[in-house]
Amino acid sequence: MWRSLSLLVIVLTLASGQFSHAATIVERLHDVEQAASRSLTISIDALEELSTQVDKMDVQELGIYFMIATDLAVVHHDEQAILELLSQAKQLMPASDPSRAYWLAIIEFKYRLLVDNVGQYIKPLQALEPGLKQVDSAYLHAYYYTSLHVGLFETNVLDLALDAAIKAQQLWTELANPHRALSSQYQVASLKMYMGDVVSAEQELNAALQRAHEIDAVYSQIGIGLKLATLADFLQQPDEAIAQLEQIERQYQVNPQHPFYWALMSQRVQINAKLGRNRQVLADTKLMLANDVQSYFANRNLMRLLKASAMVRLGETANVSQLLEEVLNEYQRVGDKLGRFETLLVQAELDYSNQDIDNLFKRMQAVVLLIRNYSDQQGAKRADRVEMAVESEQYAEQAAELSEANAENLIEISDQQQSIASKNSQLFLLSVLSLALILVSIWLTFALRRIRILANIDSLTQIYNRRKGLISAEQKLSRGVKARQPFTVAIMDLDKFKQINDAYGHATGDTVLQSSVAATLSVLGQRGEICRMGGEEFMILLPKHDKEAASQVLQEVCARLTELDFSATNMQQQKVSASIGMCVWSANAKVGPAGLLEQLIAQADSALYEAKAAGRNQVVCADYQA
């Protein structure tokens, strides 16, 4: 479930590398983070070794030390350790230092993530931001925004969480910490996915996965792989998601001793619940609860809910009512409305199976009230998660059977009994109808969202199609013009693509298109966007890129395409190249007319033909002419 998976950032920040003896304390602290990807035990031992030097550390070094130690405590779900770290930090950090209060606030916030409702603590954390600008510590700023975006994510304030995650990524990049930057990039992708921008999210995740391989960040590779499985499940491809989880388990040998074992198990349990594999869900949740698994990767209350749901659907309802009440009380304690919503639906299933009409009616009233009062505006997420509820068609069929049985019984009872039974039947049908209407409404919301996604995506390359690409370009160009920032539009065409199709077939041609898009995305990263205009022609957008910067990026694209290896296909050793025409709207140019985008595309297209005429496999720039 997404609310628990959102906190995979805790382990993803512990990226890969080998522990080394660096000259400075800050470098040694970085080594501790890097070591964590290979072994949490090694990183803890290394941190303990550094703990003997805390009296020699300045405030920033102490801050980094306590951030790493706190993250390790969070991974182990050790509340007492965090409290001890907080107490130690208060003793060691000079009271006169202006950054002290901020470091302590971040440590306390991490503690609240474990033990309490984050909602009431996120505003005080946000209130620190204006004063933080007066503190000259890039590390403090980076840790602050890293913690802030996790807290905002947990409280469903997704737009602000995305802003904070992007800031954190920029800061970690500037600090030359690729592992923390990778963690923030992962969070940016997660947020985009839950905000419905699945195309951009997939691009971000694939770029992050490539980066994780480049720096040999093994744990990050696993975490990103899990998120890609989440994305497949999010797009209603549960079988594909299960296959991805099994591949991760085999490739990285994820056994019960592995730090990611319970994260993988938790995700598989949730997907199996959607697939109706209730016997497997019951066995796995019992195993997790028996091992007292409780972490950000495997929320214990969620496992209890899934266990109860599986028991109801298998007809093993003994003691389920009490278990559901405990789950509901816990979700109410931490202020989790989505958890309450799911629990109420499972309780409604139990009431239905017990033919408890009065409780079923009251339960559905509570569900309706909860939906009416829900104000997070994340309807698509609720639609995705409510699939654990019983299908409305099943309710309708069972309601019909129950009505027939009631009709037979009415013949044998008195007029008074008939009147009571009739009222009960009406209440029951009203409850069923309420549930059916709720589920249909949620299903329609999700279906419309799914249709919008399909209408925007090119089915072959999984990037924006021409229609969505032009809409996105208009929006980005409008923002760039208002901010007086340069904006580059480029048209890319694969060289001699028709000859490839004619000589090797359309299947090979499709492989070339897909590989070329993947290579282009790996170069663009977050710097730009690509859409398919048709055939082998693509449009590339590079906001905030002037002529020199854009030309450099596009040259990288051309170079990357020529490096693609198609020896596994019937193309053998043949190489692929592309010609690119670009046009730049500069900040000192006239503010464009309503047809500015069309002009940029037309002038970039003319430059493309110049590149073709000049011998292909090159970039030609056209200066914008109003």
C-alpha cells in the first residue's frame, strides 16, 4: 500500500559503496551511508567507531552524525534509540548555535514518524522554513527538505511534498552526494505516480534505476524495482507486478534475513489480496505477524486488516470482529482516514456474511459519511485501494438470493412478522444499494482516470503521444515565457528508419523505436521531456535551456543512440543514428504570440531538414524568428 511504501526513502538514502578511511569526519560519515547498502551491520559498526569522536565534531558534523544514526534507528524501528540520540544531541550541540534547534526538530520529527500521527507535527516543521534561510548550512537544508517531503507525503499534501523532494534532490546533487540525490529522485518519481503522472513517474524511475546501477547502489536498485512493481499494480497489471517482485527476489537473493525481505513480502501480500488469493494472503500475514514485523516497509496494522479480510472471504470469521475493531481503533488513533475507510468496508463484508442487517446499514452510513468528509482530493488513490472491497456484482447476486429466501419464509409467518421482515429487507437492500453506488462511483472515477492515461500515452514507446505532448509543451512554454526563461523545442528523426523497416521488418523497427526512446530518456533525465509526434519523429522539450546548454544535451542524445547495440536482433552490427533540428526562444526575445509553439516547431523542423541535408547524425540550431 502506497502510504507505507512512501517511506522506502529511509533505506534508499543508505546507498552503496565501500567503507574507506577518508580524511575528514564528513567524508567518513558519507562512507558510513555508502556502507549501508552492503551491510547495515557494517554501517552501524562504522558509526559506533565514529561515536568516539563526537566531542571533536562541530555542529554540522554532529548534525550529519545524528541524521545517519537516526535513519538507522528508523530502519530498525527502534523508538528508544531515537529518544537517546535526541537526548545526546541536546547535550552535545552548543545552545548558542543557531542551527541547533533545526537539527533537533528534524530528529524529533523522525521519532514522530514512528510513534504518532504525523499530521499535527508537519505544520511546526513547515514553520521552520523561513528561519532556516538564515542558517548557513547546506547539509542542514538538505536534511530538512528530505524530512519535510516525507512528512508531507504521509499527510497527503502531495504538491508541496513534490516541491520539497525536488529541492532536496537539487541540494544533494550540489553537495556531490549521489546516494542521497538518488533517494530524493526516487521520491520525486513516487509523488508523480500518486499524483497521476504515471508517464513521467516511469521515466524518473527508469532513470533512477540506471543511476543506481552506475553507482552500484544495490539497495536502491531493489527499492526502485519494488516501486516499478507498485507502478504496474497502480496501472491494474497485478500479474506483471507479481512477476517483477519474483524477479527481484531471485536476482538479489532476497531471503528472510535480507533487509528488504519484509518490504517485498508486504507488497506481494497486498497484490495477492487484490487478485483474490485469500489463502496465500492469510498464510503470509500470519507469518509476518508471528515474526512481529513492524517497520515502514510492512505496516503491522495493515497486515492485520488484510488478514481479517482474507478470513472473512474464506468464511473463517471466528474472532474477526474483535480484530477489525482493534484495527479500526488504531487507524482512528493515528488519523488514517484511508485505513478507516478500508476497515469499514471489511466490517461491512463481515456484517453481510452474518446477515446482520442493522449493523450493515450503520456501517454503510459511516462509509458514506467518511467519503463525504474526505478532503484530500486524491480520489484515484482511493479508487485503487478500495479494490479490496467486495465487488458490487457479488453483492447484487447475493442480495437476490437472500430476497428469494426471504420471500419463501414470508409465506409461513404472520402478518406482523411479514411487516417486520419487509422493513428489514428494505433496510438491507438500501444498504446494498448504498454500497453498490459507492463502489460504482469509485470505479467510474478510476476508469475515467485510466482512460485519460491511455489517451495520453503512445502504446509502443510508453511516452506522451502527439496530442498530450503538444498540450504539455504549451503549458511548459507558457510558464517559461512568463518567467522570461529560455526554452528549446527540438524535432528528432531517426535516420533511414524506413530502410530498417523494409530490410528487417516492423518488429525490429519497433525494437529500434523503443530502444531509441529509452536511450533518449536516460540522457534527458529531469532536464527535458520527449513525445512521439508520429512514426520515427519525436519532439524534445528543454525548458530553461539556452542554445549552448540545449545543444550539448542533444549532442549527448545523438551520441547515445549511436552506441545502441542491436546485435541480438536480425540487424546484426548496423547502427542507429538521428538528426535533430532545434529552435530556442531566448529570455531577451519578444514575448511570443499565441502561435509561439507552432513557430518554434516549424523552425525546428526546418533545422531538422538542414541536418538531414548536411549528412545526418547531427544537431542543427535555428535562431527563433518572430
